[in-house]
Amino acid sequence: MATATYACGMVRDSRLPLRPLLRLVGLGALAGVFLAGSLVPAVGLVGGTAQRTLNGFQSLPLNLRTPNLAQQTQILDADGNVFATLFYQNRINVRLKDVAPVMRDAIVAIEDERFYKHPGVDVRGTVRSIVSTLSGRQVQGGSTITQQFVRQTLIATAATPADAAAATVRTPSRKLREMRYALSLEKKWTKQQILEGYLNIAYFGAGAYGIEAASRRYFSKKASELTLPEAAMLAGLVQQPVGYDPTRNPEAAQQRRATVLSRMVRNDFISQRDADAANAQRVIDLLKPSSIPNGCTGSAAPFFCDYVMQTIRTDVAFGATLAERDALLRRGGLKIRTTLSTRAQNAAQAAVDKAIPRTDPSKKAAAITMVEPGTGRIVAMAQNRLWGTSGDGVTTYNYNAPMAYGGTRGMQAGSTFKIFVLAAALEKGIPADLVIDSPPQKTFTDFYGCGPNATSLFPPYTVNNSTHSGRMNMYSGTAQSVNTYFMALEEKTGVCRPTEIASSMGVTKADGSPLEAVPSFVLGANEIAPVMLANAMATFAAHGKYCPTSAVISVTRADGTVIPVPPVVCKQVIARGVADGVTVMLREVIDGSDPRRTGGAMHLSRPAAGKTGTTNTSAAVWFAGYVPQLAAASWVGDPRGGYKYPMKNITINGTKYEQVFGASIPGPIWKASMKGALVGVPIKQFDLKPVINGELAAENPVQCAPNDYVCLAGLSTPSASAVPTPSVP
């Protein structure tokens, strides 16, 4: 073979092109010259080309901007258990001390065996790579671990696709830039810091970035727990993450691991005996792969997860712009502790799935939100759908939430809005025992507008009863949900004050617009979201104290710093006596003595208050209610449009219905959810001081029978034989 010898001592195969060889050899020589600190005129080495290259080399920047690497964000329930993971890159940064020593040795042995000897650029390795590559015999990598870290850092910090491409393109200028940065970095960082950075930034295949995520992905363990055969396999992945993927190519992974083990022996990291023992363990037998779904799709509480994401995305406390907030979520390595109760969520999810299966031919949807009174914390949010973009029983809409939080335009609230008219009536001093004639049908003509339109008279409004009729007072009218009774009551309160009370409890239309103060307000003409109604019920349970709903307790960055979460500011929006008076009425619905009460089947074996809701033609049906510790609102309807697809003469989950009411499906969902959520929670009595008939009920310790609400309301004196109800702690 014809050869030629150059001043640097290298031998050239005469069959190789001269110009590329000179250029590339010059790079190696220049690196050597720079390292030695002897800037010998390059013309003495390889000519003018090298001189120009050297000049360019010296002008390159020195300071490498190291990024905050994208890490996975974990969403935790109230007890600290992870139920969802979000990431741009699946990465968990880890300190070098938390990586098994055998893993550190393995990566050094296979990727840069002279790592602890060179100053960032290994001239010997670079030259060997050039010669090998140009000869066509074998392509060898000449980049040190430091250079590889530099390259990955440049990719991670690229501002444009062009910048990212420039960080990977195979050109001498790119190589020179890497060398320059590497040499500079080694003067500022220790070898341990560089190795730590490399292990966290490297890609190990199967969507795993960094050694911690890789260890969990392939072996379901921490990087600190890796054994020799496991570490050697992972070290081998870096060169070709796809080709050596053990889940797809176990034989290739096994061969590559053998190479790593051989290098470890050669560098005295392990003995040959250790290598033989490791080789004896098949890669496929060691694997315990685990995958982490990215986003809410694979979560046990996907729509609550989405609600949390929307909470972060819409709050400027987490970033000035939407782009910043999105980046924080997907790249920030956050731990977001939420208000979710796994017990309550599981109960709610089981209830909606049992009531209406996701792929039921009726296509009807069911949803329920549960809120803690006195705090506004959302403890559960479930619907009979999977989170996704296509397929039966799949949606990206959160039926529990308003539009601003990933929901829809909402559903008409039906008779559940009678609770606000009750509050306005009690506040105004209208006697609860006032009897109002409530015929099956009646036209009302005495409704006026609000604000500038206060003198404007609404057109006549005709209402029909869907339950019972006759002479009613507030107790029977509420228990039986009599429409003409409540329209007459609203006529006495006016439409303005009930609307104001609802608004003060955070209730708006689901599209974000204010509630409409119209005569049909009391019948639930406004379209709302279940989370709003659940929190309104929680406000009554908390004796009139309104707390805005919240889903996030704390947010912590990967480095342990805390991002302050805006505090929940509660306020008294209606008098306690009024709120407690509403509770007295709503207890009639569930636990009262009226045989025609609409919510009798929802008895919980503990004190409870609630209200059914059924819109015209059953376009939407509801049940909402509470115990002292928990409130919830359940909805059933058709996402395609309730009025287009009403729930009359329909089969749902194998049961035929002439008409679906609030007590038909939403009620049982509410009951099952509440019972499941309250397992282990002590039974608590309502501590009521109601204002009924315009005055505060007696605060002296009058003992009333559990269901004697006339007594509880202070309308009569209990009999001497009344037995006090023991309180249960």
C-alpha cells in the first residue's frame, strides 16, 4: 500500500483524497497545539488552511449557556400520591451521588475511557476517529463526554430549528465549536459536574431522557439501585438508543452490553470474573419495563388532571404569558400537590361508570364534582368518558368545568336554582309556613327587570308543574319541587336578588358571562357547570361562607423552591341564618316526612340536604346536595345537545325511561359517590341556627327529633317526649 508521512507523524493511505484529509487532520493538530499552549504557526503543520482554522478557533465563544433541562412534572393528590405526569422530555434530574458508581464507570468506559485524563478534548481519540472514518474501515466516535454534553446543551438551548440543526450537522466548524466550548467548560466545572450533567442530558431511548428516567423506564428502579449488568446495558444505549433498545432488540442489546463490560475490564473498573457473571444474566430476563403516560390521558382522574393544567395555564401567578405557563408545566419538573381525594375520586368515577357506561348506545354523559365546604377544595371530578381525541366514550371536554377550564357552554340547571330563590325569600322575611296556591298551570305577570330596567315589566310567563300541585308552603313546595309555588315565591322576591345570591357564590354561565336575571331563573334557564353548583351547595353547607373553588394546594420546582399559589379568600356572602334556613328546607327533600318528596331515595344514613333538578323535556337532569363535610353536584345529559336529544322515551344502560328526572340517574350517582367518599368519615349533625319567618330560631338548646324540621326551624315547641339526637364525633 502506498503511504506518505507528514510532519505530525501521521501516515496517509495514498488512495485517500488529500484535501479533506489535510483539513480534518489539521483540526486534530490544532486541538493539540491549543492544548499545549504553543501556538506554533500552523503553516508548519498543514499549511494556510490550518492557520485560518486556528484564527477562527480562537475567535469562537468561550461561555456555554447551560439550560434548565426539561423535566417531568408530577401531579399529586392531597396525600402526595402521583396520579399524572406531564413532560416535554421524560427526565428526572438526579445528583451524581444518587447514581450507582457502577453506572458512572460503565458510561465512562464505553463513551470516553480517557475522560479523567484529558482537558475536554481528547486529541488521540479525535485523530483516531478521523483516520478510521476516512479509511472507510470503521466509523469511530472521537467526541469526549464533555464534547457530547456540549453538543446536547447546544441542541437544548437552540432558539430556532436552524440552531438545532447547526448543533448536529457534520462539519469541521461544528466540531471546532464543540472543542472550544469543551476546553472552556473543563476549566470551570469539575469532572464530576460534567459527568452529572451528561448523565442527565443523554438520551437512552424509549422516551427516557437522563439516567434516572432510563433506569425507571427499563428496570422500574432508581438509578442509585442499578446493578452491573443493568448499568452496562444502559451505558450501551447512548450510542444507538433505537438499535440497542432491549425491548425491541434484546440480542443486539446483549451484544452491546458485552462490549461495555469488556471496556470496563480493560479500564480496571471491574474484574473479568465480574464481567463473566454479568454476561451470564440475559438482558431480557432483567427487564422490568414501565411506561409513564404523558399527560392526563393515562391518569385515573383525567378530567381533574386537565382542570389542574387549566388552572396553571390561566393564572398569571405561574407566568406572565401562556407560553411561559405551558413551558413551566411541560418542562419545569414541578410537583403539583392538588386537592384530589383518591377515595372520593374512585367513588365518583365508579358511580358515573356504573350509571351510564362510556359506550352506552344512548350516548348520554354523566358527570359529578365534589367540593369541601368551608375551603372550596375540589376533592373529585369524574365523568363517564375517557380523555382523548377520538373514539366512542372519549372526549377532551370536561363536562364538570366551565369553558375557561376546558369545559363546554354548560347545561341548564333546572330546579336546582330554586335554592337561590329560597335564600332570597328567607332573607326577605317571607314566612316559611306561608301557604301559596300552586295549581298545575299558572301565568305570572308581575316580574320586573333589574338595574336600569327595574321598571320594565317582563311579558307574561306561563308555568306548568311536573310533579304535584295544590296548596303548598315552603317545606312542601321544596320537598316536592313545585314549579308554580316557586314562581309565585320568585314573584315576591323579584328576579334580581336570587340572581345576586347565586352570583355571590361564584355561579356564572359556563361561557363566563353573567347569569341572566329573568323569570325562568328559578327554573334553571341559565347554563352552568357542575363545579359551580357543587360549590354553591358547599356555601350553604358552610353557613353562607363562600370559598372560591381550588384544585392546587402547592407547587414546588425541581430544585425545591416553592411557587406561591394564590390564596383562597373566603367571605360571608349571605347571613348564616339564611343559609341554615335553606339547609332546613333542603333536608326536607332527602330526609323529610313528605311521602312525595323528590329525593327520598337519596338518604345517606347520615344528615343530608339536597335538591333535584329537571329541565323542560329532560334536556338536562341534576341532583345536588351536601352533608356538613362534603357537597356534590351530579349532571346527566347529552353532549350533542340536550334539546335535540332529550331524555324521554329512551333506554339508558338497559333501562327504559318514559322520562328521566333528577332522581332517576343523577340522584343515585350522587348517593353512591357520597357514600363512597364518606367511608370512614364520622357522621356529623348539621349545626343549624336558621332564620325562618323573619327571625332567628331560638339558640337555646331545644331538643328536636331528627326529622322534625318545623321544630328545628323554631316554628313550634317540641313535645316533652322529644328525644335529643346524640351527636357523633
